[in-house]
Amino acid sequence: MRISSADSGSSGCGVPAAGIRACSAIGRLAATVAATKRGGVDWSPDGGAAPRPGCSFPAVDALLSLFPPGSDADAGGMLRVGGCRADDLAAEFGTPVLVVAEDALRARAREYREELAARWPRSRVVFASKAFPCTAVQRVMVEEGLGLDVAGGGEIVTALAAGADPALLVLHGNAKSDEEIAMAAEHGIGLVVVDNADDVDRLEATGREHDALVRVIPGVEAETHASVLTGHEGSKFGLAPAAAVELIARIERSPRLRMRGLHAHVGSQILDVEPFARSVAPLAALGEFPVYDLGGGLGARYTYDDRPPSVPEYLDALIGAAREHLPAEAEVIVEPGRSMVAAAAATIYHVVTVKRGAVTFVAVDGGMGDNLEVALFGQRFEAAIADRLEAPDGELVTLVGRHCESGDVLVDGVRLDAPRVGDLVAVPATGAYCHTMANNYNGNRRIPVVFASGGAARLVVRRETWDDLLARDVG
């Protein structure tokens, strides 16, 4: 069942609706969302800073568990990511800055590859580049033996720049342009996921041969935000089974296209394995093929209360269904995106102003220009002062950005320890869909990406300059 924030018993501000007098506009949005917490409790009365019931670690450890694996606090209490102090990162690269713990990113890629191979040897992990289409991130995936899912010409360009083998790329898109299809032909992209008959027209018009998968709507509705639900009847992505049968027959008759298999994707930020398992049988019902791309969609942990399945739990369910329904000799592909990169990064901001009243607003030097997840999907994040991580008795605040929108909220209801101008605020779990949806609203300069490992940091994407903002103007 989908519920709106107005019906959930939550103000959207991190406290029960009856416990506050006012909240920011985002808490009043009536956007339709699905419940994603198994216990049905989305927000914590204490703003999330105190230890959770049944949690064996203290508040700081609970907070650090949301940051990239290996993150800690040094002897003086300063947050370290990839062995690098938050204040040193801010001093060298400025703020806001998106910091990726490279070792954690590589470990996650290896975990996916090894766990899938252990369950289905003839398999391939393909990183969904749209989650973090940074050349350096794509290069890590390539170096760790993964393929890349690319959704558009720009992701093709960055994937090739990252050294990806074009034969290991999977091209997606519900509205692929002539130019993108031409790029697929020119570079020899390994698999093109056909979403509609127009894709077939364009592929045949290139005069070259292509391996194709047909995207099928499995008719599975998962519990997630409506904006990232993709496997339900009526989805804009893919074809209903009856229409898929017709397109499969056409591709099989084509002199230039090779019908290789089927693709399905249920959605994103899914915290239950059951929808993934249910998506397999509808594919099997369409016949036996050499390749089955089972998509991605496993959720990430953003808050103290989030409990996403582990990679082994997810794959046990998915591959269990594959063993039941799919040919044993087929190749199975999975396409993790959010669950691959979200936890590997954190964003560091400076506090610009603190405004106390009915609600205490702590405003930082970033916001929806570098993190649209809150405004678009109502995604909950957590936050902390970088050198004062423990705040069980801290002030309950609304952490907001600098942009001219009431919906420019980063965390609606979080306890911070005596926030003041100049403090560094760290927000964990920003590795997915933050860099990729960064924008220039209010003349915002998109923020840098830094890789941190073993106490050393290196810039992989620079901050935009004022000149960059003018570079495309021609008159």
C-alpha cells in the first residue's frame, strides 16, 4: 500500500507530527510514497542520534556505520573517511566536497562479483553507471572486473574514457536517439536493451549487426517511491509480455539483429528481496534464451532504521528464483547501482548560518544543487558535525541548503551538537544519484569528487569555475 506523508503519522521532520509546532515545506509535501521500513517507522523521535533499541554499539558507532566502511573518528574526535580527516579534505578541496572511500568502493564491487559467481558461474555484474557516472568510478568497476550499464550517449563517452571494453557495455534507455544508436554501432556495444519497436527500426537502419535484449515489464510492484518504481503494469519502461512476444518475433526475423535474451528491472531503493524473486518467472514464461538480465534495484542504507538485504541475501533470493525458472546454461546479468555506490561516499559542507526560532535552521553551502534525492524522492539522510559526532542531547534542527526553494532541505530533523557558523557538517550515503543529478540552480558550481584511501586524497572531478558557467553561452 502506498501512503502519503499526511497519513503516515510523521511530520517529515524527524519527530512525530504532534511533537512540533512547525516544519519545513518538504515535510508538508503530499507526494505519494511507499513504506520502505519493515517496522513501518520512518522517523526517529530523537532525530536519530541516540542508540537504536537493540543496538549494541554506542551512538558514534551507530552514526559511523552509515559512513563508508572504514570511516572513524581520530583521537580528537574528527571524522575520517578513507583515512583522511574531514577538516583536511575541506581545507584542500573546499566545500561542499563529495568524498569517496576508494577501498570501500572496490570491496563492494568485488563482493558483488564474487557472490554472484559463487551462485551462478555463467554470470556478469554490470554496474548501473547512472547511479554515479564519474569516469573514475567507472574505471574502478572496470578494474574490478565488472561491465557497465550505460543509459545514454554521455555515459557511453565516460565509460569508454574509463577504459571499458565496449563488448561489456549494456545500453539502456526508453527513448534512445539516432545519435546514441549510431554510437552503439560505431563502438560495438555488446548488448542493446530494446525498449520499443522504434529501437529496432534505428538499430536496423545502422546497417550493422547488434545483439539485443528485450525489456519486459514483469508486472511486479515493489514497495518504494513511485518515481523509482519501474516493473509495474503501466511503467514507461519496457513492454508488456504480449507486446514483447511480438517484438521478439520481429527481432528473430531481422537479418541484422540477434535476439539474445530478456531484461527486467523492478525499481530502485527496494528493501525486500521478494519482488526481485517474483520478477524472474514472467521472463521464463516468454521462452528460453541465452541471456537474462535481471536488473538491479537493491536498496541502500541511508538512515539508522534502514535494513536493506545484504548482497548474499539479495542474490540468494534472485538466483534461487533463476535456478527454479531459467535454463541452467543461460548467462545471468545483474545491474547494481545504488547499492553499489551509495555507502561508499559522504558529502562535507560548511555551516553558513544558524537561524533559531520555532524551527532551528542550519544552512550549509550546498543543498539541492549537489543532492536532489530529498526534493525528488523524499529520501531521508542523516548528518553530524564532523568533529562532534556524538549528539544524543544535541539540538534538533532542520539542515537546509542555500538554494531559493523551500524544498531545499538536506535533513529534516536531526540532532547536531551546538551547531555554529564555520562548523563542518558531514552527510553519509551520498554516493548514489547525487553527483549524477548535480545542477547549476542559482548559478551553483557543481562540486568536486575526491577519492580517499589510506589517508591520501586525490581529486577525480574538479569543482566547476565561474568561467565554466559561461562557457556554453555564445551570444
